[in-house]
Amino acid sequence: MRRRVWLTAMLLTAVGCSGKSTKSRAKTTKSSRPARKHPKGPKTMGGLLLDAYIEDLKSPAGDKRINAARELANMGPNAKKAVPLLEKMATDKDGKVSAAAKQALVSIRK
């Protein structure tokens, strides 16, 4: 039992959890950090992913275009840059490709 308590205390200390309340910690953390000017993480990667999916829409392989359309649909309104290609793809002879493009357009235009 003592080992478990000791291990828990050591882990909490290593993670940075102290016995203070979160309110007081949030105030000190907020004032000690400068404001971020640039987004980090997925927001930055979104542009790269969007460009890659747009390139995939131009591919001759139907499966690649369908997957790109589905991923763009998951991005929602952030993928507005792909709308002209998706509109062109919506008139494709392949029914699966055109259906994926139409679904992506619906999701993007929400």
C-alpha cells in the first residue's frame, strides 16, 4: 500500500500536478506565458492535408479520388478550396466517384 501511494505521488510530481487548485494554477500559468501568434498542431497541418487531398482529386485512380473526397467531406467548411474540383468530379461517369463528390460538396457547404 505504501509503495502505491509513494508511486502515485512521484508520478503526480513528475507530471507537474501539485496539491493546488486548478483555478489558481490556471491564473499563474496564463499570466506567465506569452500569447501565441501562430496556430500549432492540426490547424497548421490542415493546409498541407487540404493541398494533398486536392492533388488526389486530380488522380486518374478512382479509389484515390473517392478517398480524397471523403476526407475533404470530413474537413467540412475548411475544405472550400476544393469545391471547384469536386463540382467537376460530381459529373464523373463512375457512379461511386460522383456520389463521393456530391456527398463531399454537401458536407463542405453546411
